[in-house]
Amino acid sequence: MRLRKKTVAVLPLEDTSIGDEFDEQKKEYGAPDLALTGSIDRIQLELAIAQLPPGYQRAFVLHDVQGYEHHEIAEMLGSSIGNSKSQLHKARTRLRKLLRDTDRESRRRNELHAELV
């Protein structure tokens, strides 16, 4: 079964009457696009994963992205199961910190931008 892609409605910027007929909320130009927040989060996650040390990165990708079990990861990397678990825990801890720092930095930039405007 194949699903059809939804077509994107093309609206001219000058057309502000859309939404009046059906009591829909008018589009606010320049407002944050909630559909893009997932994409931005994904990009930030990929950048954070790239900053991890190679051992942490391998453990994280193999377990959380590709779905391997700890015993399989240990076998692939030639290490112990405990090492696999430890590397994954350290990778997740480091990712949380990197993403938290990225979030703080973006909030700070938004606050500075709001002050300037």
C-alpha cells in the first residue's frame, strides 16, 4: 500500500482573507513554524552525536539508533557487556549535557534578538 503525499497549499502573502470564511485562525507571518521544530531538534541531535568520542558514539548508535542488544554490541566491538552498558550510559549523559547547552544558547540568542527588536 502506498500513501499519497499531501500537497502543500500555496498562498500569496497578500491574501489575508483566507480563514475568515470558516472561522479559522489566520496565519501569522514570521511566527515560529511548529512543523520545523522536529527537524531542528533532529539536526541538533546529529550535531551532538558527532561531538561524542568514538567509543560513546558507536555504543549510542548501535544501541539506541540501530537497536542492537548489549551482548551483540559487546561481540561486535570485542569488549564486555559491562563496557557496552558503561559506554552507552556515558554517551547519553554527555548528549543530555550537549543538548541542554545548545538549548540554553539558542534561548539566549532568542532573548538577545527580542531585546534588539
